[in-house]
Amino acid sequence: MTTVPPGRRARRLMAGAVAAAAAALVLAGCVPVPPANSDPGSSASAEPPAPPPTRLALISDFGTCDAGEQWAADQVDSWNVDAIVTAGDNTQDAADCAPYAESVWGYFEQDGDGPPLWPTLGNHDYTDAGAGLDAYRAAFPYLSTAADAQQRWYRQNVGDVTLFVLDSETTPEELETQRVWLREALTEQRADRPDAWNVVLFHRPAYTSGWHDDNRQMRPSAGWDYSGWGADIVIAGHQHIYEDVVVDGLHYLTAGLGGTANARECPAELREGSRLCLDGTGASLIEATPDEFELQYFRLDAEGEAALGDTIRLAR
């Protein structure tokens, strides 16, 4: 027979008593019993769900009050975006389409129920009957005046994206003022919001295969070091086609036509650096997280549906 030492026997008796007491408490419902295969630390260590991506709609040259603009507006509405961004020509000198009251607010919400609309000045915003800078400012009174008291260029944060909106329809002297402002604003941005995607917008594209000439005054060779200052993509309009030109690794995007009137065709020969050119009516959806920026361009197809035409992805 094996003899148990007195000290060990006492410890066994005490352990048995403790176990019996614990069992009694469990039976009495006083002690919760964890479910089988549960991990007590799993709830504490679980990561919170990632926030939803920032969603933006991009339209350009859309102020035509026609079926094409209605289609673009319907796409924007279906996307449930955080904001709408334009690349200029928020009016297109169309008959029976009063600038802004009809060309913009006849298709997009103005009463606060819809997403905010952040416009860019285009040539038609200056020259159309009923348009002009005073009418533009009255139509978009909420634009920031921190950069320019006349609201022609400004910076706007939208979730994981920051918009740097410029006015390409002005004098060389004011272009120089904007160039200095953009350089300083992007430098500040890299310090204040290093995870944000920096989108530069103006109307006349610096690089294009389209019908109008390139905007050489706003190229890097003229002192606009977009990439070096921290821009992630440069977006323009004016040509009524969608085109993506890549120069030194930076995408110079022409946003396309947001209406039906004044449609143009892509040229047979594209300039150096052009990835592709698409004509017809279209609109773009942008989704951004701190790690990825994606732009999808949708075209109005022959059946009246939205067909994916192109995708641009940027990642960190």
C-alpha cells in the first residue's frame, strides 16, 4: 500500500473541499460557466471593424439639362456618395438650361439631404449667358474663402481625400499665385494629413489628346511640381472625352462628359503616355481608404445601362 505523506494528504483534502464547493455554486447558478471552446480573451483582442471607404462622384462638362445629364445624376444618386466633385463647366450654354439653378441644382440636391457638391470653374462658367463669377459664387456660397476671397480656388477635406481645386481660366499672374498656394498647401497637407489622398482639380488638362490644346501653363515644366509637392492624381475636364495620360508615374485624368450635348470622339492617334481614351457620356466613382484609392469610370452604353470603362488604382 502506498502511504501519502500528511502534508500532501491535507492538500488533497483541501483541494477536494474547494472543488466540491465550486460545484455546489455552479449547481446553484452562482457562477457562470463559459461555453465550450470559448476564448476568454477573444472579445478583448478583436479589432474594431474598419471604417467604410470615402466615396466621391466625379462629373465634368455636365450642365446641359439633357438625358445624358439625367443619366449621370441617376448614377451619382445610386452610388450613395459622401460628396460630388466636378472638373468644370457646370453650365454648357444649352438652351432652356439656366446656369446653376437648372444646370446643377435641377439635377442634384441643394437642400442638405444630398451629398455636398464641390465645383471647379470652367470656361463656360465664365462666359455663358447668365453665368459669370458673381452667379457662380451665388450658386455655391459655401465654398471656402481661405485661399481666395472670390472662391475660385480652395482646399476641401472629404474623408480620406483632400481636394485642391484650382482655376485654370485666369491670368498668368493669378496662375502664379495659385502655383505658390498649391505648393504650400500640399506641403502643409503632408504634415497635417499624411494618410489622405491629394486630388488636384482644374478645368483645362495639362496633357491631352483631345480637340483643345494642352494647358502647357500648368505643366511640371512650367513649375507645377504636382508629384513632388504631394499630389496623388491630377483631374481636369474640357475635352468632353475620358482619357488617362500618365507622365512620370502621375495620372493626368480628363474626366469625361457628364451630358449628351457637345459630345466629341477620341482621336485616332493618342499622345505619348495616354493609357486609353473613351468617348460618350460617363461619370466616375472614387473610393478611398488610407491605403488605397480607386477610380472607376462608367459609360452610358447602347442599352442605357452603366458599363465599366476603366479603373485606376493607387496604393501605398
